[in-house]
Amino acid sequence: MNRTRIKFCGLMRGEDVQCAIDLGVDAIGLVLTRKSRRFIEPAVARALHDLLPPFVTAVALLMDDEPDWVEHVIEVLQPDLLQFHGSEDAAFAEQFDRPYLKAVPMASVSDVAAFARTHPRARGFLLDSHASGGVGGTGSSFDWTRVPRDLGRPLVLAGGLDAGNVAAAITQVRPHAVDVSSGIESAPGAKDPRRMRDFVAAVREAGH
């Protein structure tokens, strides 16, 4: 059984990035869309990226942003992976010639497999609880029985996860990775070290 990877999203402070590193988190999400209250400027994101050791992935989260802005983010940040969280189609996502994840707004999408077929080159799909047009980080979950078992590409489970429910989510869904933002915060964008530690411990104790 492959272990479940962990992504901490919406990091805005160096001390939170360092805590994530110390806990052995696999990826950090940096929010580069102004639609989010966790937005940081590309230069700030680059400074946080520069703290990362080898094999920890920096993910740039974008949402229905202009192509010129996405290009600017790529130039400044040099992210390892893009995460498109809005209504971006495959042609939009692929024009930047970078590996990307596509977020699936589970409150609006009834057929995940059909949605996935519209993004044949996505490296994976992040299943979040928001509706189409909404941003993540709401702290709300969705019905995990709706997650397909045989999509053929990695699934990242997000939406309302915290130390109290992530083990059950992993046991039920068996995702490639779990993604958490508000579930490890004391305030939007301010991560709480204890909640971060408890979340990682819960994932590891799930035994997957």
C-alpha cells in the first residue's frame, strides 16, 4: 500500500513553511489568485519556495486568472506544479506547458469521470467541496462515497479535512494525497503548529 501524500495549502508565512518541512509534508500550496483571502504576491511566494529542500513540491494555485498573470507567476515563482481551481479548460491549462492539477468542484460536478475526461493531460485531480466558481479553504467537506475508484489518475482529497476526520477519509477513499488548509489554521492564512502536527500524525496513523 502506497503511503498517502500530504499537501498543506494556503501557506503565507516562513515559519509555517518551515513547520511543514519539519513534519515531512510532501507539498505546499501557494495561493496566487487575488480571489482568495490567502493570496500572496509572486515575490513572497518565491521567498517561501526558496525555503523548500529537495523533493518537497511547490504548487501554485490559480483560479480563472489571465494568461499574462499565470505567465508572470511561473516566471517569478518557478513552481513545480500548477493547480487550476476555476473553470479553466484543457486548452487554457495546457498552454503553459507545465504539469498541472485540476480542481473538481464537487458541489457542482455529478460525474467526476466525465469531468476528468475533459482534462486528458492533467497529472491528477483535486476533489474539493466548493461549487463551481467558489474558492477552496472553506472548511466544508463533501460526501466521500462520490469519489470514483477507477479514474486511472491520482486523486487528491480536499475539503473540510482536519486531524479529526482525515484518517476516516483515507480509509474510505484511498486517495493519492490529502490537501488541507483551513483545518490546520488558527486564522485564514495563519497555520497552527499543533494542528499541523496533529494532522500529519493522523495521516500516518491511518496506516496508508
